[in-house]
Amino acid sequence: MNEAITKKKYRSQGSYTERMRLKKIAKETMKITRQGYYELNGMRIELPKRKYDEVIAITPEQADAARWSLLGRKLSKNYPGNIYVWCISSFGAVACFDRFLVLNFANAFTPGGGFMNGAEAQEESLCRESTLYASLVTEKAVGMYEYNRSLNSPAASDYMLLSPEVCVFRDHDSHKLLEKPYTASVLTVPAVNLHGYDDCVHKPASQEIDELMYRRIENMLAVAIAHEYKNLILGAWGCGAFGHDARRVAEYFYNLLVTKGYRNYFDNICFAIPDDAPQANQENNLEQHAHSDKEDNFDVFDEVFADVLRYDIDTYFSSSKPEAAELLAAKAADVAQVDYREFAINNVLKGYYPAQAAYVRYNFPPANISKLNIGYAYGVTRLWDAYMAEQWGCEGDKSVCFYLSDIHDIWCSSYEDIDKPYPFNERSEAEPFTADTLGKGHHVLCRGMRYLGCVDDVYRISPYLSYLVDRGLLEFLTEEHNGYVLMLKDADNNSVVGVTVALEKAGELLAKTPLAWKKFPGCKS
């Protein structure tokens, strides 16, 4: 017997105890929801006074109407919403933001799915961690389940339930009660259950399934827009017990959000896919699955959306590193008395990188900041490489500088062959780095670092430019690539480079970056 099947059977032997534990937690959750408070560490924690049984039933006809109402509608903004893929639970993602609408991967026929029986899918987790279940068993909500049962089809319908006030009071991983509950909104939408067709003689063609799923996702987005939600928590919808292929579902979302432009209706869209999320088909055909190269849901979504993902300070959790998930879980549980951003990301005021990268320390006086300095950004790339960046503008021109620690084997081996302090490469047409640009109004993040020289030979700087492009930090808009590289040493004598690129020159757009810029402290406007 192969190892994978052995492990699966071993897990099954312990599943009864775990299921009983989760059933007990479900009962406690129901009790807390009814009484409106719980005891923790000798303190009485009151749930916010909200109507947790409130629900808005959205019929298939109403969902279709919401979609049709968008035809010809003029957008209130002309820039696309941010898209993230995070290795985190749905409610864990909400804890990092303000109000979000969370997609519930619902059972079409039973409120909460197997919540009361200790099941472990996404919907059951949401119900265990919050007051959600109370809204799903109301008279209004039950109408959806009765309607779907009357259809006698695994496809169910486009019926949806909106729970506008849901209080989250448990941590996803530990199931421990939180010191500070928080609220979210939840949209309950069942996917087509592919496994429901296993015993059917006549199964729908894959194209029909595609059309059903695509329309349902589009209706879901339209309903969110109709109810004026600007931030969404989505995920690998239907890719667990319902058996959908993660890549196919990711492409449904990509085509609607990016290609069709639905992302423009929203400010932020986060795909929350935790490590413990069930993968498609994992409960079925064990021996075949043990030998397959089944793709991880997180990796699939991260890959499909790679060209549009955000990786700045607010999105460093897109990494699937355990450290990031732990930090987010700690924030959701409100047990870590630490600013997670300062702990994990290089902070402009304090200046340090995470343990995964070499430290970069710097210090600059506020007097160096002027109205020419547009802002700064810092974070980690999709491959967990730390960076910081700054942008400035002068007389219609704009430039950006990316500061990277010396953890990559791409630098020149020595600085001895630099014959001039500020060489100028005519081929790159990059403005030379002069003494003036070191001072007030241009580069400021490198103040306090030791300057060793500058390289702008197009062949020597191309590895740095390729690195930025590959990491999704930079995109050139013309065939002419420009730039120059500052060779620096920080306060701890670590090697640092500042890769400077002209984004706009004389009105011509040369390159762009997806980073969102934060204003410098004390910036003169």
C-alpha cells in the first residue's frame, strides 16, 4: 500500500474525535450567538449589538436583473481594483482590512452544510467562527434551500443569500475565542456540485458546466455591486468537495474580473486560500489521487493572476510562507501585541528588513523631503524578496528607484572598473545621476548610506531590470529600456543597490510600476 493512502487512512481513524470536537464547538458557537456574549480570561466579551439573523434573499431572477443592470453603466472610477492571492482563511483576510464582503462556498440544500455535524469545509468554518449560521436558518433563507431541493439537480440555482451583519469571534486555526470580535458581510452562493453527477446517467457537458459557473460568478459580482460593496473576499470556490478544477475556476474569475473588467467596480479583491483548504477530488479515488500531480489551489490562483497581482506593503501576505500565515492568524486572533507590518516588512521610519532578507538600514533627515518626492513603498515580491522604493517627479518627468539588498548574484563583482563617479550611457538615454540628485528633491531613502558609485552601462544593468520585471515590480512600455544602478552600503555595511528607472520623460510614458505610493512623513506639499 502506498504512503499517501496509508496517511489518508490514518487521518480517517482520528477524524471521529476531531468531528466530535468540532460539533461541540458548533454548539458553543450557537449558544454565544443566542446570548450575545462569551467569557474569556475572566472577562465578559460582548458581541456588537447587531441583527445577526438578518438576511437578504436574492432569487435567480433578481441576480440576473443585477447583471443586466450593469449593461451600459458608467463606472465611477477609471482605475482597476487591486487583486490579491493570500494564503489565509476568509475571515482572516477580513481581519486585515475594513469592511469586506466574503463569499461563502455554500451547500445548496442544507443551511451551513455539515456545520452542526463537525464537517470541515469552508462554509462550516465560517459558521464555526461567527454568527453566520443564525442568518442561514431564518424563514427568508430557508426559501433558497427549499427552492434548490425542488429542482433535484446538483447544479442547484443562482439563488443567493446576503448576510449583511456577521460577527466573527473565533480564530480559524485554533478555534479559540477572540479578545476583540469584528464584523463582516457574507454572500452565500453554492457552486455546481460536480460530484452530485457521479451516479447520473446523463451528465451535462463540460461546456454547460462552464456556462453555469461563469454565469453564477458574474451574477455574484453583480449582486455585490448592486449592494455597493467595494471590497471582496473570494477564494477557490467549488474546488474542494464539489470537485472543480482550480485552474478552470481561477480562469472563470480572471476572465470576468480582468478581461471583462469587473475589477473596475471594486477597490480590493482578495482570493483567500488557506493551507488547510481541501483540494479538488481529495476525498475520492484515493489511489489515483495519490499518484497524481494535483496542483495546489493557492499556487494555481497565484499563477493565473500573476500578471495583475499586487505585492506592495499591504499585500506581502500573498506569499504562502508559514510565517505570513502565522502573523495573520495572530492578528485575526488579536493575540500578538506587535505591529505585523513593522515586524515583517522594512519600515521607512525604523528601517529594517525581515529575517528572510539581509538587513537594510538607512536614515535620512526630513529636510531632504520636498514636494518633488511623490511617495514611497516597501514590501516583498511574490518570491519573498524584500524591497523598498520611492518615486519623484520634476517638471513633468517621473522616476522611480528600487532598493534591493545584496541577496542575489546579479551585482557586478567589484567597483574598481567604474572610471567616473557618475557615468552616463547615451544608449539608455537615462538622466545621469549627479550630485544634485543626491540632495534635496530626488533620492531620499538612500540618505545615510555610503555611496560607492553608479553603473548605467545598458549591458551591466540589464540583469537588475530583468529582475524587477520578473518580480512584477516594473513593466517597460517601449523597446528602449533605461536605468542606472547605485552601489551602496548600509549602516551595517551590507551591500545595497538602488535601481533607478525613468517612468516618464518629456511627456512620453517609458515604464510603469503597480506599486501604490504612500506620502513621506512630513512631506511638504
